[in-house]
Amino acid sequence: MAVVMSTRRVSAAAVASLVFGLGAGLAGCVDPPSLGDNQHRVSWEEFRAAVYQEPDSGLFILDWDHPIRGEAALHAYWSRLQPGALTIYNNGADVAWSAAQKKNLTYCVSNGFGGNKNAVLAAMVAATEDGWEKMADVDFIYRPAEDGNCTAANPNVVFDIRPVNTSGQYLARAFFPDSPRGDRNVLVDLAAFDPQQTGGIPLANIMAHELGHALGFRHEHVRPEANAAECYEDNQFRPVTAYDSASVMHYPQCNGTSTPLAFTQRDREGVALVYGPPVVNMPPMAQVTYPGDGATVPPTFTVETSIVDTDVARVELHVDGAPYGTSTTPPYRFEVVGLAAGAHVLELVAVDRVGQTVSTTVNVTVRSGGGGGGGGGGGTGDDRAEIITGGCQASGPDTPTGAGLTFGLVLLAGLIRRRRAA
Ligand SMILES: [Zn+2]
């Protein structure tokens, strides 16, 4: 990458090629979009230092003759060149939390969840402490003392999380930062607790998606790049950076490429552009995106993952407690070959450059009978033949009810897609 950053003028095209070039070879229909190597990005500091600033006018000059006034505008320009995802709600201005509010996003979890409450609490930890808070300088704060009065009228929290029973009309719905307190709720349908109805989307990822809306992010598939006219909502958004078909905010059935709605590296970069990166080096996030926990698989299959961090050193796969493989480059994918019939434990371990380690475990059963599996290349992944995806639905800002924006992760009964093995 021969971009000379020492010249006083920087070509945007050159920066774009530097930023995007490394990941290009990894693109493919089943690959999650790759960001290439984080080490070779042009940081804001590098970019800022390399841009020529006219001594008299103070203007920054880009692309030889493109003037930009002010550091904020220059930062916005740099942001647009970065790979990343997420699409912020914008109705003339970005709809996002202020610097003070973003660090104090308090919530309660209604006792009305009953036996499902622990699942909600665990999903919220995954979506906040181990999710958005690892990617950006935001802080969701749980206020358990409010759980007994966790209603839309409770003024002691920013938002409430409550159960609803819509008979599966949606899995969950949320709000945007400009919603009035009464509308600032995350409503979780009973269907969200039923794996048969979620289509394999873990509750943690459903909550992560809903909290994405709570942070101001629109569905990624509203963007024209999704080529999903049936998922059109409105045009009140601002693309933060490049389109990401695998974003946590992108529904699979709207031409998305992430069935379990895992976070992506682009989600991390996008939210950091809006709210700033975390103030400390956070441990990686690691998810097995295939196979799902409890899945039945053929003896030979591909383990697909989503690893999100700024400084991933390596990713390991352990099978039944024994090291099976190590990967140091995205997309951190592992081929498991000829596993014996029966129950097995897959453990995914991600380690960053300062040694911070996270692991996640998935239980699978290799089917007996000698069928399936085998074969080279394209033979993997055939157990994914049928995937019930969640649906998408939105009532836009022009909703006549005036109830504000509510976005649901909607279950479309009968929307069963047959997905061919790659
Ligand atoms: Zn949504």
C-alpha cells in the first residue's frame, strides 16, 4: 500500500484504497464483510497530520483543491472514508444521545417477565457490557430497584424493558433517543424466548439490535445498497460509513448476510464514529454464528464466527476441550472434518494483543447414520437448509398515530427460506 502520508496533501481516493483495499479479496457471497487489517487503517490522527491547512485562511485542502472549513467538518469527511456500518437516524440532524446522556442510559427490567426475567438480564449483559459498551463510549446502567415499578411512567430510568404478548406479531421493539419517556420502552414478546420462533437469533442479539435503535441507529437495510425495496422505511437517515450487509441492524430477509444478527467489526466502527471509542482497550467480542447452540450437524462442517475488536491477535477453536485450530486473519473460520457421531463442545477463544481473552461455547450433535457431511468445499453447511428468519416491520416517522417510531423485530410466520449450501 503505497500511500505516501508524508506529503502535505492527501488524496481521498488514495485513502479510500488504503482503507478498503485489504479486505477486497475476502469479499464473497457467504463471507461477512471484512475490514482487512486494522493496523493499516489511516487513523484520524494520521489523516489530520497529513492534510494541508492553508496558513492564511485556515482551510483544510483535500484532493488538491477541495477546501474544508473547520476540524469538525474535516473529521466528518474522514469518517465517511472509513469502512464501517450503521446508519444513524437523521431528521435534519443526527438523533443521538448527548455526551452526558450516553454515559447514563439507565433501565429497569420488569418483574413481569417472571421465569423469563433471568434470560432478559443475561441478554442485556451480553448486549451492553459485552456488546455496545465494548465498541463505543456508552454506558447502559441497570437499576434493579426499579424493577417492581418498571413502567413507561417511571421517571427514575431512561427506559423500561417490559414483556408483551402480541401473539408473535414481533419479537421485540424499541425506540429512538428523541422518543419521549413514555415511548422509551423495549418491549419483548413471548416469541423472543422460543427458539422455534426466533429462527435461531439468540435473545442477546435481539436485545443488541433493539438497543441499536435506542442508540439512534436505523435498520441498515433501509439503505439503497441493500437493494431491498420491500424493506423500505423512509429516507430519514445518514449513512455513518459504508454499507454493511451483516450489521446487527440488518435483517437477514432484507438481503442481509448475518442470520443470527451478530455484531460485526463494522458495527463497532460505526458506533464508535457516533459516540467515540471506548476509553480503554476492551476485550474482544466473540460469537459462533454457525452452527447454533444445540444444532445437529454433519461430521464435516464449517464453524463461522464473528470476532469484533480493535486488536485481535488470534482466534482459537477447541473441540471437546482440545485445541483444534488457530486463525489470525478474518473471517476467522474453521473447517471441522470428520467429527464422530454424538455430542461435542465447540469453544471459540479470542485473544487480543494485550492478552485479554474471551471464550464462548456451543454444543452440537453430530448426526449418526453416516449420511451427510463429507464432500469437499461446498459440502459444508448443508444442515442450514432451512432457516426461519425474523421479519422486519417499521412504522415510520410519518405514522399517523403519532406514537413515535417503533421498530420491531417481527416474526413472519411461514417465511421459511430455503438456503442453499454454498
Ligand atoms: Zn429493528
